[in-house]
Amino acid sequence: MFIIIIVEKTWSSKPLPSKLFACMSHTQTMIKSIKRTQDFSYELADLRFFNLKFSLRSGECEKPAIFPRPQAPHRRAQVISTLQRWKVEADALDLPLDLYLGVDIGGTNTRVGVINENERILALQNPGPDQPKSGAFLAVVKFKASTLEQLVEKLRLVGQQLLQATKRKPISAVVSVAGPVSENGRKVNLTNYIGDKDLSVEGLPSILFNADCTRFLNDLAATCQGINSLAEEGRLNKYFDQLWSSNPVPPGFGLNPTNYLVLAMGTGLGCGVLAILPNGVHEVIALETGHLTVSTVGPHEEGYQEEVQFLEWLAQKIYGGKHAIEWEDICSGRGLQSCYEYVVRNDNSADKTLNPEAIAKRAVENNYDPYCRTALFLHYKFLFRTAQEQCVGLNCKAFFLTGDNQIYNNAFVKEKSQEYLEEFLNHPKRQWIDEAVCFRQTRRTELNLRGALYSARKIFMIAQAEIDVERAEKKKQLHVPHPGWALPPLALGAILCYGTLKLMKKI
């Protein structure tokens, strides 16, 4: 007996048609039905199409290795097409369509992304050179919002479109936010928003978020989890390079079993650590070490008097001389502007209206402004010094410099790398950090969104584990005899002893 399926062969890169999946499914059902009613023999035959394998011997349909993806997933039409394809593929293969949701709320823009768990599993089983092992996320949409009302309404519209395309609701979600998170990740204060700033998971639109499996995450913690995600995928080399080494980060490079410091200069100075646990997992700890006070070089070192003068000037400018300077007062956007204002303070002809973006731009241009260049050097000098102190204090053997500002200033930092290395190693405990590695971000990626999606999957796994434990406990309770059905151990022992004595008397 032979079953022949004729499929028109095309060389198009379009997604696998749903009719072909339906054809496979019907063929599978037919073969199983025949095998139940007739005794026949057949040769082993496999049907392959776009990595789909159908075995006639077992009557099983194996999952595709990698589903085709649209070229530009950020475009609305292609996003909807991809979401619909996910549903068709899951239904045809009788698989659940589990979606993880990630949201990154910035000061101006909000980004939304999803991960299809089926593709994540397939990528783990069939990793390709450009296929992330944890499943490539789909960047669904980016929109502007500056109030809670705008944010919630636009997220509700996203939820409507997602539900319409997939007939599914995300099983878990993590929202990366720039603001203090409280109540175990269930509440946040959006400091950059206008009007009401407090938001809870219950205040998010229920069409998109499952309140029991949704958490807020500090944006720097999300950055750290994004690094965790890239390390798990073996793709750190695509986005990071080593500053003080001519050797590139090798493909497939992951995190070593040590602590990693993560720094991100932007509006403020974000600090976090990827702390290694005894089980080999890197746990994210969000820090507020950017608010520690600045240290100077030794009193007999070159440049000491200049540093003291700079810090006194800055303390007077910011705090009226009442407080010492924090690292964030220098290592931030406003910090760069303060560095520039200090450099040009005695030159009345200098342009004193430049903002941080203009200062950085003029510092890295071929025909650079020497004042801007000096300010940018000073700005990074203190960044490497706080990296030094935090690596010593937290026992970190490597640190990451992340963010769009770092990418933009990479050429400048590389040019001054030897001076920054000397600055980093200038510490009494130099032997603790003399082999430390600096990883600098070289390419843009949605690091916070990646971290939110990575965390959403972890949260769901933890929730499922808790449910499994609860079910196991209930199952145990069902097998415990009722107190009325069993005698207490002492009573049972007394009865046995009494029976034994009676028996001995008879003997």
C-alpha cells in the first residue's frame, strides 16, 4: 500500500501554508485509522518539506526545526502575519501556543515584545548559526506614552490585536520600568510620567496581562537579565567586545562562574550585579551604588589638587557645598554637562549652552572641540573609577558597560583605553582586579526587552513549580488516614503488649 502526497514545490521564503499542515494532520489520522483496522506492511517513508518530517512507520508528525520568520518583524502587517502563523502552526501540530510578554517602559517610548515557547523549544533542539537558543522575540510595537491613561489604553489596544491574531493571552509577563519597584514586583512608581505615577499589576489591562503571573522589574535589572539571556543564547559576541584585549569575544561565549558588574550611563547611573550562586546560576541584584560618594586619588598623586578643586566646585553647584558628590553627579547625562561647564568656566568665549548630546557629539567628531573632549574624558575617568571600587567591593572579575551612549562613544573610549586601564588598576588591592575584563556594548539591541521576556519565562516556571508542589502536598493529604480510622501509636502499642501478656499466661 502506498500513500502519495503531491505538493507544488516553490522556492518562496513565505511561511508554510496552513493547508499543508492540515494535509499532514489528516494523513496522520488516516494512517492511524488504517493501522487499527488492517494488518499491512509498508516501507519506511519520510516526507520532508521546510524541515517538516512525517514518519509513516510511526504515524507521528515531528515539529519543524525552525519556522520561517518575516524579514522586518517590527512592521505591523508582518507582525500580524507572524502571530497568525504561530496560531496556525500550533493548531496544526496540536501544540499549545504559550506566549511570554515583555514590556519596556522608558521615559518616552514603550516597547512590547513576545516569545513563542514552541519556537524556543525548537531552537534548543535544532540550534542554527543565527538562531537564538531561547527563541527570537518578536518586537510587536513601539509607542509613546507619558501618562498612565495613555499607557494603559495603548496596551489594551495591543492586547486586542494580539488576542485577535492568536486567540491566546500571554501566560506571563514582565514590565521593565525606570522607577522604584515595590511589593515584590507588583507595584511601581513611574517617576518620568506626568500626573499619577503609581501603577500596580492589577491596573494593567487584563486582556493582555495575567495579574497572578505579571511582575514589574527595575530597568537596570532588566538590562542584567538581557545579558543573561544573550549569554544563554551564546550570542554575547554579537553585541559586546573586550575593551582591553585585541581578542574578540568568541562565538558561543557564556558567563563564567564569577560575579559581573553591570553599568549603564544615561539619565542616571544604573548599577547592578550578576551574582553567581552555588548552583551556577547568575542571580540579578539591582544596586543603588551610583549614589555612593566619589573618592579621589591619593593626596600625593598627580592630579589630586585638580580633582579636589573640581569636586568642591561641583558640590557647591549642586548641593551648595552641604554634601559630597555622588558618582551619578558625574557619570550621567547631567554629569557630562557639569564636566563641560567646569572645563569652560574661565573661558567667556566658550559656548556654555551645549546639552549633553551636543557635548558628546562635538567630542568625537574628526574636527573635535577640545573642551568637549576634555569633558568627555573626565566623565569616563570617573566611570572607570566607580567600576574599580565596585569590582573590589563586590568581588567582580568582569564588568559590562551598556547602553546607547556607550555605543556612540565606543571609538573615543577605545582610543583612551590605556589611560582608563591605568585609572581602573590604581587601587591598593590591585591584585584583586588586575585580570578583570571590561565588556563594552558595540551594537544596539533591545536589551531591556530581552531581559523582560527572559524574566517572564522564569516567573512562569517558578509559578508552575509552586503549583506542582501545592498539588503534591494535597495529594499527600488525601492519603493520610483520618484520625478516627487509626489508633494512636501509644494506644496500639498498649494493645499489642496486653495481647502478648494474655497469650503468655495461656502458655
